[in-house]
Amino acid sequence: MEDALAQDIDKRVNTIEYQKTDNYPSENISVTISGQLALCSHEDKGHIILDVTGGKAPYTFRWNNNETVQNRYNLFAGTYTVFITDANGKEHTEKIIIQPPFPLIVDLIEKKDATCGSSADGSAKLEVKFGRGEPYKIEWSHGLRDKWEAADLLPGTYTVTIADHFNCDTSISFEILGDGPGIEINERIENIDCSNETGAIFLDVDGGSGNYSFEWSNGETTKDISGLYAGIYEVLVKDEKGCSSYRSFEVFSAQSDIIVEVNRIQHNLCAGAEDGEVDLEISGGVAPYSIQWNNGQKSSSIVGMTAGIYSVKVTDATGCSVNQSITIQEPEKMVAHIDTSLELDCSTGDFKVQAWLKIEGGKSPYAIKWSDGSINVKEIELLNEQEVGVEVIDADGCSVLEKVRVNSFDKESSLRIDFNFRKLEINALDQVYMSEELIFESQISEEFIAWHWDFGDGQMSSDKDPIHSYNAWGDFDVTLTAYDIYGCSSVETKVVSVLDNEAWMTVPTAFTPNGDGLNDTFKPIIKGVIEFEMNIFNNWGEQIFAASGLESEGWDGFYKGKLMPRGSYVYQISFTNIQGDKLQKSGSITLIR
């Protein structure tokens, strides 16, 4: 059965909230910005919500498009600027970026089915084919988190949801199949007491196909195992077709009079350290005691322990023993994360980097030291710096270093913008006429994320390559404006000359074919014509000239290599206008010599 793959794009409203306050006394204006500040699809629209405090109410608002509302809705991706004025006339400016949509595509690149209905040996691996980049949140339906690969899967259907850092997410489903019936395992366990120093596990196996093989966690390969100490024992049972089943059992030790107590324990101060210590106090039973730790130590006191679970077996002189587990803990790993925003001066290329520090784990209070020398603050501002670093030390002396590189604007780069236009329907005329559809084809650098067209006739478009027609004639300035992620814009303007649709023709009444370069040929002046044909006749009805096509040079007064005598001649003209109407015009022309 082929892999079943289902992908469901789940758009979520991304609500990002942050607060920016002027570094002035409390009477200054403070603005909290929230709303949908990133788009998950091209159908999404963003919105901006402003919560204003400080200064003196009431406040007035003016946006960069001259709207005077407090909040904005149905917004495309781009940079929006709002100017806020309080009742005292104090002004405050905010620039807000709405991130454009970015596809999140996840593929199932590897899948291994289970060998049978009871085998937990299926696996699957996912990969982001296209997305905004790390970090991603990954949630598997069976509980696994933040892993791209899952192993030890039983047969069944699994769904994985992946979300980027704007909470735009997608889901993918697949099925792990099982080949053949499962294996059923039943057990009987003999636990330990002082007269019986070891335990045993006996299995009853059914299902599957043919003979079974056994792989125990202690290395045994028989169906039943004995001589066991207290603890966890795992077994993998396979049949002849490779079908497998996994089980785990625990052998317990009967209560003895040996008492093992933890006299002192020191946990690790920092995550990943090796400074754990434990000291045991042993009583009861019959001394002397034999001590055996699972890390090879044989003393009641051990040091230099990493975090984890340790087991110790204490045996007295009579052979009775007791087992105990001791856990050396460590604090949650301290993580420092730097978020940055960039404010760019579009005219100079200079930029300011605002950096915020988030600390998780460790023990407060924290000592903070930034790469620019700032200390014990969680927010700094840098000018034209492309790398930001910070060291955090918690109250226990645990430290972490974090560096980020700012995706800054290159002052030396030149973002390219240009466009051309052509008729959507090809005909014999190069000129543009009213109502003809034109396609405007843009050449825009990939750094631009939004664009806007102004066709010069009051009509606008946000399409990248729009189609437009004009309902009036004249010269129109067409302007293409493109915006990059920083809100900087580039502009390109070209003129489109539009002619009236009405076809007309002016026919001269005489011409002088004397070779002086003035009025030497007879040809009408035409406009709005796509096909043209002209015939000249003498007074006896004989055709002496014929021409067709808009490129015809007209009649030069000659017939069969000889210049015709002066006098009147009859012309007959047939033409087709751009609407496809076929028209005719006839009359007389005087040849003057």
C-alpha cells in the first residue's frame, strides 16, 4: 500500500504584541502595537491595533496614506507609518511592518512500515521543502515534539503539525502499515527474596508465523531467563517473517532488613556539569556490606556525577541484598535568545538595530553583558552593527553566550526596477489606441516584496504584471513603485501615448511629380487604419496603378515606365479601421506637370 499523504494548510491569526516607549519622562506618548502583523497566505490581510498611553488625551492619528483612524484593517504586506499627536501637540511616530506571506511546504522524505501488526519498528522523516527558516515548532500526534524524524512507530495513522515563528502552520498525515499478524506475549515473573537471590521471567508467546527468536536487554536469547537481579528487563520477540513485538518487565526484590538511606546529596548547579555528589548511610542486615554502583563505583560516597539515574546494590554478609535508585538532578538549561528589528534610512543606507534579550531557565537574578559594553539591560540599540552578542550569568554562576547576525541592508547594492508594455492583442499598428488592452511587464529585483502601479488615468493596480486599457486619448505617465521589506521604495515612470480610435483619411487633390522632392507622390494621410488598398484609373477606366499595405509609398505619376500626362485621374481606396469595419473612398486627383 502506497504512502498516504495528506497535507492541510491551517492559517492562524498571528498576533504579535510589543511595546515601544520613548526614552523620556512618563508624560511622553507610549504605544503598544498588536494585531495580525504577518500574513500566512495571499488571501490573508493584516491589521494593526494601537493602544496609546502617556501624553494627554485625546490623540489624533495620521497614517502615511493620510487616513486618520486609530487602527488599520485589511492591510497588505509592507511598512506603515503613523503620526500620533496628543492634546498638547506633542508628536510621536511609529513604523510598523506587516510581513508578507511565505509558503510552508513539508515533505515526507522517508517512511518505513512496521514489519507486522505488533512491531514498533516503523519510522518516518520529514523535511521542510520551503519555509521562513528555523525555528519551527513540530508536534507529532503520538506526542513527539520538535523532532524531524520519528522512530519505533507502531502501525497506525500519524499527523504532524509544523509551525514557523509567526505561527503559520501546515499539517501532514501518513500511515505506518503492518505486514502480517502481530505477536502476543504473556509472562510469569518470579521475584527475589533472601532465600532466592535471583529472579526469573517465563514467557508464553502466540501469534506471528513459525518459530520465534528472543533478544533480551541483558544479552540472553532464550524464551525464559533466570538468575535475574531486581530491575527492568526488555525483550524483543521475532518470528520467521521478521515480525516483532517488544515488552518490558520488572523483577522486584523482596523487603529485607538492609536499610539504605541517602545521608547527603548534591545536585549539579548548572546544566551539563559534573559536580554531583552522594553519600549513603547503610544499616540493618549483617555487616560488612558490599556496594556496587552501575557506574562501577564501590564506595558509599561518590563524587563527579553527571545528571541522571544511578542504581546501587548493597549486599550484606548473609547474601541478602537491596537495590536503590538515586537521581542526580540539574537545573533547566539556561537559554538566551536575541530578537532584533532593523530601522533603515532609505536615503543613506544607515540602519539602527534594536535588540531584545529573552532568557529561559537558569536562576534569577541574571547578570547581562552585551557585545557593545551595555550591562544588565535586556534591550539595546546599535548603529550599523551586523553582529550582536550577549553573555548571561545566572545566580548560580551558570553562563551562556548567544550571538546573532543582523540581516542588514547593503548600502552598496542597487535594487533594480524597470518595466515595459505591449499590446495584449497583436495587430499591424504600433500605436496604442483607446480600449486596447496593454500588458505591463515588470522587471523587479527579488528583494522587493510589494509593488504598486499608477496608470496615470486614476486607475491603480497591485498586480506584478497588470493588464490595463485606457478610455481616453492622450499621454499618460505610468509609474511603478516597488517596496522592499524595510519600507524603502524605488520608482520607475514611463509615458504611454494613447490615440483616438476614430479612423480618418485626408486625400490630397493634386500632386506634382517633377522630382523636386515636394509633393512628388500621391498618397492619402491615414490614422486608425489596419488595412489599406488603393487603385488609380485614367479617364477611360484603365487601371494604371495599384498598391496595398500601410507601407505603400503611393503613386509617383508613372505608368509602364512613363510619366502620365497632366490631367485628372480617378482613385479608389479601400481600408479597414481598428474595429474591423471595411470602408471605401473614391474621388479624383489632378496630376500637374
